Amino acid sequence: MWQFLGQNWGNVASAAGLVFSFLAFVFSKRASRAAKEARELALSRSLGEDMNNANKIASDTVAYIRAERSEMALVRLGELINLTSYIISRWQVQLPLASKNRLIASREQLHVVHDLLDKTRDGQIGARDRPTLARFCREIPTVFTEEYGRAVSVLDRRD
């Protein structure tokens, strides 16, 4: 056996190198796939965090509107408009078309309510505008809650 190894050492070493190269290739493919999955998970969590932040701001905004604190509501509405625009732009590839359209429509509704509150800075909301605000107070937090739920459900399916 020692004689065989002595005469064929180069061939044996080449065969062993080939086996180790193949194993390294297999393990690198697994590592690459794991890294890709980890990146997607991190992105999904970040989308979920953005949606959760929007959900919290929407709830704060509704609370300020119901308490007739229009100045604070205007500040939070501005934040929510900006965050919604950020989410639409940042996550346009990951967002389903239905979610993206829903967020765009919500952003437009946020602009309408912002304009309405800006018009009535004295805190007195006219009887004609109350139904619009009441509908807003029901719909907007629901939109962000549902979109947050969708983002989290993507995480649940991956785990």
C-alpha cells in the first residue's frame, strides 16, 4: 500500500482535492442561500417596523382629532404623510400592487384631512366636515393595521 501511495501520490492528492473542492462548492451554495434568506427576513422585518410605526402615528392622529387638538393632529398627519410616501418608495418592489394602491389612496386621504384641519385651525370643525373626519378616523388606522398585518404574515410564512 505504501508503495502504491508513493508511486501515485500526485493522483491521490488530485482526487482528494477534487472531493474537497466539490464539498466546498456545496457548502458555499448552502451559505449563499442562507444569506439570501436572512437578507429577505431582515427586509421583511424592516417593512413590518415601518408599517407598525405608521400604525402608531395613525392612532395618535385619530386621538388628537377626537380630542380636537388640531395643531398636534396636523403635526402627526405631516409625519404620517411623509412615512407613507417613504414606505411606498422604499418598499415598492416588496409591496403587492393592492397594498401599494391602498397606501397611495390613504396618502391622498391624509392630504385631504390635513387640508381640512389646516383650514379649521381654531379647533372648530364644521358640521359639514364632521362626517369626513369620522370616516377618516375609522379608515386610516385600519389601513395601516391591515398592512402591518400583511407584512408580519410574510414573516410568519418564512419562519
